[in-house]
Amino acid sequence: MIAKLKGVLDDTGVDWAVIDVQGVGYLVHCSSKTLSALGNVGEGCTVFTDLQVSENDMRLLGFAEAGERDWFRLLTTVQGVGSKVALAILSALSIGEVRDACAAQDAATIARAQGVGPKLAGRIVNELKDRAGALPGGGATGAAPARLVGGANADAVSALENLGFKPAIAAQAVAKAQGELGEGASESELIRVALKRAAG
């Protein structure tokens, strides 16, 4: 999977950019916040990416920071939230605002995004309220520290959930593990330490 692109901003549109990496132009779909963060055409830039493959389509999504990509992935786990809706949410709100809204179950804030009705917004905050603390973003009371590493922490939380731990317990354990190990911790290291914390 393509995880990151570093090259020159070749062209932009309403919701996309072309990144030239050594002569190869990658079309990446982006939120408006990411597009504004990329700079001017002709300048060097870096985007974190997520490759989505379906039966009749393959598209690369680009993000200015790993935390935005983590939230995109989490948002698209909610039924009814595809890449277009997730990008709309991340265009309307900062990842801090999304995190705080989910933690506080503030559906009205999520509903500010284009194409997100009250019912879908309610589903998003209800399903993500326990997982909001595991990802970078705001500063919600009781949430995990915002300084978490790229996608390693989200993957570690997912691994603990697959082992039967509740989302809130998994998120808290991974946050503690990340605090102990530091920002360079790998997914496997986070899982190993988080398992001890969750079990204890």
C-alpha cells in the first residue's frame, strides 16, 4: 500500500491534487484543509495517503498529517460514511473538533459538514465515542494524549479490540503504552505494553 508521497505539487482542483514524484503524477483526493496546507503549485510537499480499492474504482486519498488519515479511516468504519462524506467532515472540521464532538456525543457539530444529516451525525458520534480518545485531535476531558504516532496507535487499539477488549479500555491502554514508549514506538511494541496495561 502507498502510505506517503513526497514530491512536487503539480496541479490542484476542488477536491484533488496531483503530486509529481520523480516524474510520476499521483492523483490524490483531499479535504479542503489538506489542499490549503500543501502550498503552491511547483513547491515541494508531503502527503500521507490511504489507498481505497473497490470493484470498479481505485483511488488514493491524501492527508496533510497522519492524524487526519487516522480519522478518515475511523470515520469510514461507520455505516453510511464513505470516502466522500469522511472528506467532507474533515473539510468542515479540524481533527480536534471531530474528536471532541465524538467524545462529547455532539452530533450537531458533526452535522455541520456538507452531506451529513442529523441521523448520520448521531450514528457517527455514538459509534466513535469510545474510540475518539485513541486518535490525535482535540483535548476532550479524559481523552488520551493528543500526541500519538501516525497509524500505529489506531492499529494497536484495533488489535486489542479484536482480542475482546472494550474500545474505551483498549484506547486507554494504548495511550498509556505510547506514553511509556515514546512517539517512535512501533505497533507491535504498543500492543505488547498495552496488553499488560489492559490486563492489569
